[in-house]
Amino acid sequence: MEFSTIGCEDSLDEAKVRLESVDALIVWGSDSIIGVLTSIHMERGGNCGEVCELDILVDPSKDEIKTRMPIFVVTTDNDEPVSVNHGP
């Protein structure tokens, strides 16, 4: 999936603009990834941190993915996101 990043305090209006050019937005908290936003989340009210999908794993092992069955899996390199994919 093509993605960009956005802050948890950013508005959904900003998220809508960014989602015009990518499939998903990785939502950052103060110092870590907290969730993923896609166009299906835009119907909710609040800011990006309040409406994002929280059922994600960041840099999980294959066993963690099988056990937890997250909606999204985020892979990072040096703490920077490099990919986001749907879970199993």
C-alpha cells in the first residue's frame, strides 16, 4: 500500500487531503506509531488519533502476526515506516 504519515492531533480535513494521493496514513503519537487511517475512517468524528485503526502491529514476528491477527502490519527501518500492509 502507498502511505504517508500524519500526527495524531492533525485534523480529518488534513487527512482527507493526504489520502487523495495514498492508500493509508500511518498515525504518529508523540514518539511512536499509534495507528493507521484509511478512507473508511473518514466517516467518524474527531482528530486523526481518535479515529485511526488501533489494531496494528509494528515490526512483528510471523508468530505475532498469526497470534494477534492485526488489521494492519507496519514495518519500519531505523524507527521510520517503510511499509504498511493488511494483516492476514
